[in-house]
Amino acid sequence: MVHNGKPLNPFFLSSDIPDAYFCDREKETQSLRRYVESRSNVLMISPRRMGKSGLIHHLFQRPDIRKNYYTFFVDIYETASLEEFIQKMGREIVGKLSHRGFDPVRKFLMSLSSLRGVFSMDPASGMPVFSVGIGEISAPETTLEEIFAFLEKADKPCIVAIDEFQRIADYEQKNVEAILRSRIQRLRNTTFIFAGSERTILAQMFGSAARPFYQSSATMILEAIDPEKYADFATRLFNDYGKMITRTSVEILYDALQGYTYFLQRVLNHAFSLLPDDLVCDQEFLLACLDDILTDNSANYQEILSSLTVSQRALLEAVALDGTAANITSAEFVRKHGLVSASSVQSAARSLLKRQLLTRSPRKEYYLDDKFLERWLSRR
Ligand SMILES: Nc1ncnc2c1ncn2[C@@H]1O[C@H](COP(=O)(O)OP(=O)(O)O)[C@@H](O)[C@H]1O
Ligand SMILES: [Mg+2]
């Protein structure tokens, strides 16, 4: 994707973004840095696709952080057990250590005596790999201890980011929270960044006295990027490539998508690649690009809708139309949107929350995290 040192499209859609194409987040980077520098574990929450993973990668790329810490990024979205959690950590540690050569990897693997003998070599690179199968992790708690003990002995402090941390609440084994918490609280050389988007689950995990992670971490809420900063950023990138865009068009797009980072990037990426060199990207062009994307997504959205019951669909459409909806079981809301009854709304809401099609804020307001789906539903 890179041409003459510049990417073909400067609006990145991945979460590991080079500095020049990463918008702002200066204050947030500072806050996150302060937490890890003071060795305080931190929980970072935001709606999906607002920029948590991106911010962590960005922090890990700071030259002084690279120099003074060992950093690890463990995404546990696809894990369903402590064994899989351990697999992910093991792979990430081996991956990072392999940049430093054979010996550090060998030392790490040797330190995991609970797994002795189950490693293999990658024939291509000649490096040992963490090829441990789930069934081979026979004493997960011991292996976890050994992994943490290895990090504790490192010659620099370690930062471990665990992304999509709310997953552990879904593990079948119910004491994983307690196991992790008791190990983590003893660590002196290792700081954790827990990130996740399911606010309700995380609030319970970290905020209720009965749960192991209660008050174990500072909390950081990641908000949308400042609209002025985003408009500066987007216009600068167009100009850098000799393309023209009006600032107003970016501001209007920002409002239409409520500043949700991924959706902004997606539309601007599309607009950037379609815009002819002699045209100015204005409001009309940007909104047409947004429409284009929604049309491309139509089949997926249709499929989602056809998997819903009539009352679930009606509620999703009603919330999409309102943007945010407070009293969804009130007589007024039910009447206004022609819904059946408060009780049918309530059970529909429960299913939609579970499927993450709807989100509920701490103030009990309902909205759609997927700003494209929201717009697609409300334009019909
Ligand atoms: N600071 C940023 N500058 C530019 N794009 C960003 C920035 N932060 C996030 N993004 C965009 O938003 C998308 C979602 O960000 P990500 O960090 O994966 O969100 P989250 O982890 O909160 O779900 C990224 O893939 C990227 O396209
Ligand atoms: Mg993420």
C-alpha cells in the first residue's frame, strides 16, 4: 500500500496506524502514559471502533516507551477459556521476543516448566514457536504463574495490554477473574491496560464490591476525537496529496456520524480514493460516498433484519430514527413509533442488547454503535 514512502490512501482502516496518519489523541496518550509510568493498571472503555486499540498501539510506538519498556498487546476477543487466554499471551510474548533473537525466546519457553517439551521449531525461520495446543495446557494456573514470573524478571518493566477484556466474563470456567486478579495484584514489574467496549459488563467487573477486579484499576473513558482536530487532520491529509476538500464537509460528516472514528475514516478513505484531482470534495460528494458505502452494505443489513422478530426490528428502527432513545418503554415512545406494548419493547431490547445491535449508556439511553446501520435504517 505504500508508494514513494506515502501510503496510497492516508485514511487507515486498521488500528496500528503510523504517526503521520494518526489523528490527535495527544491528551489521551498522555493520560495512558501517566498510568503506566506510575505503575497503575488502567481500564479503558469506549464504544466499539472509537479508537482504543489504536491508542494503545500509538502509545507503544512512542520512542521512549519502546526504549524503556517491553510492551505486549493481547487481543482476547476470540478466546473462550483460560487455556486460550494463555495461548494468546504465550504467542504474543514469543512473537515480541523473537525480534531479539533465538536466545530470549528459548529462555522464555524454558521457563514454562509446566509445558516442558511441547514446543516446536519453525523450519523457515529456525525460531522456536509457541505451538502449544489447548489440550497441552494441563495446569493453566501454573502456566499463568510462570508467564507472569518471566515478565517480573525482565530487565525492563513490562506493559501488557489485554484488549476486549470483557471476554473473560463469558468464559465457562467461572473463577478466571479471581485467578487473574490474584496473580496480577502481586506483580511489581508489570502494568496492565485492560480495554473493552462492553461498558455494562466492565462496570460490573470493576465496580461491584463482590467482583475480584473491584477497584483494582483506574478507569479511562475514551471519547470521540475533537471535531476541530479531526477536521484539521482530514483537510491536511487531502492537501498533502494535492487534493482539495472543504472543511465544512468534514464537519458535517463528523456530525452525521457523531464523531465515531472508524466510520469517519471509512467514508474519508472512500472519498479520497474516488475524488478526481480537479474536483473539490464538498458536502455533496462526501455524503454521496457515505450513501455508496451504505448501499454496498445493504445485503448484510438485510440479513441482520431478516434474523430479527417483528418487534425487535421495529424497536431497532425506532431507536435508529431517534438517534438516542431514553424512555423506550414509555407510552409516548411506544405510541410515537407504533410499537406494540411496553413489555414487547422490553423483551426486544433485551435481545438486541445481547446481540450488540443496541447499546445502553449508563444513563439508560439506547443507541446503535454501528453508525452506518443507524443511518441505513433511518434513511429507508
Ligand atoms: N487516532 C486515530 N486516527 C485515525 N484513525 C483512527 C484513530 N483511532 C482510530 N482510528 C480508526 O478507527 C478504527 C477503529 O479504531 P480501534 O482502535 O480499532 O477501535 P476500538 O479498539 O475502540 O474498537 C481504526 O481501524 C482506524 O481506522
Ligand atoms: Mg479494539
